[in-house]
Amino acid sequence: MQLFYSQTSPFARKVTMFLNYTGLVNDCELVLCSFSSEELRKHNPLGKIPALRNGDLTLFDSELILEYLDDLWTVNGNLSLLRRGSRFYYAERKAAMTANGILDAAVSSMFEKKRDTQPSDYWLERWREAIEQGLDQLQLEHCGSAEKPSMSSFCLASALGYLDFRHPDLNWRQSRPELEQWFEAISASSWFIDTAPPASA
Ligand SMILES: N[C@@H](CCC(=O)N[C@@H](CS)C(=O)NCC(=O)O)C(=O)O
């Protein structure tokens, strides 16, 4: 199995967090690539990171990759990290989608700020609001914990890690002590530390 990834992609990081936590990383070759990589485009025609290859199967979009990896993980009797079959399944998925939406808005803002023409204040404000409201309405009780992570833990950990990495000015910790505490505990986990983007990137 191969994962095409970059060290700074928060979408890829959700997947590498899962691989590290479950130990499936030992069955997976991590292939560093960039958006323009020919090899990546062979596996993802959209040219987006991450993409996964297992034999003849190629998958893209981090969510589908995680669903597939959860199937591999549960085949040996491990508990689903997607919480399939649990009565909290939809609450967990909603929390994960909120974290993913925060991440989408944060990545879009980063690209918008990097463009060589004037960035759109309208879009930057819209994405800032999405991030703030998403964080305020997150149901943390459905985001797992450092002791018992779930798929939504990886999504939220990646989103918050990315806010620290690319948008420190947002000060997301301000007036969110519970979220700050949740993240502090998560940040000490080896699957979080081992997947961090390089400090110089
Ligand atoms: N929904 C996709 C988003 C992937 C994505 O946008 N990845 C970024 C890297 S952080 C990318 O490859 N951007 C290049 C592009 O959009 O051309 C997923 O979850 O995998």
C-alpha cells in the first residue's frame, strides 16, 4: 500500500495520524509528492493530495481513504474508529464534518492570501466566520479524546494543528478553554507529534 502525501497537507495528515495510531503505517509506503507530480495525477486525476494505492485500487479524498483504512483496521476485530454501528455514529460524523469544514475554510484562506493579485476580503471574511462558528459549535463530546481517539479526533486535531501552523493570528484558543484543553492532551500523543509538519515549511 502507498500513500501519496506532503508533509504540509492537513488532509494528508488526517490519514497519517490514523496510520500511525493504528500501526497500519507499517504496511504503507509514504510517498512524498507535490501537486504537480505526474505520479500523483496517475492516482488522482484532480491532482490533490492525499491519494492511496493498494494493488489495483486507487482512492482519493482523505475521507474515502479513511473509510477504506477503517475497514482494513476492523477486519481483524479492532473497534471501528468511524464508530460504525454505534448510536453516536452520526453525531461523530457531524463533528468530523465540522472539523473538515474548518479545515477547508482555513486552506482556502491560505491559498487566497498567497495569490499574486489582490485577495478577496469578501471570501477571507466568509471563511474566517466559518472557522469561528465551526469552532464555537463543535460538539467536543463527539470528538473522542487523547485516551480514546476516534476518526473525528484526527479530523479536529489536523484542523487545529493547521490553524496553529498557518493562521496563528486567528487566536482560536481565546475564550475556548475546553477546546484548548482537549488539544493540549491530543498534542502529546505520538500520532500527533510524529505527523507534524516541519517547523521550517
Ligand atoms: N477534499 C480533499 C482536499 C484535498 C486538497 O485540497 N489537498 C490540497 C493539499 S492541502 C491540494 O492537493 N491542493 C492542490 C490543488 O487543489 O490543486 C481531501 O480531503 O482529500
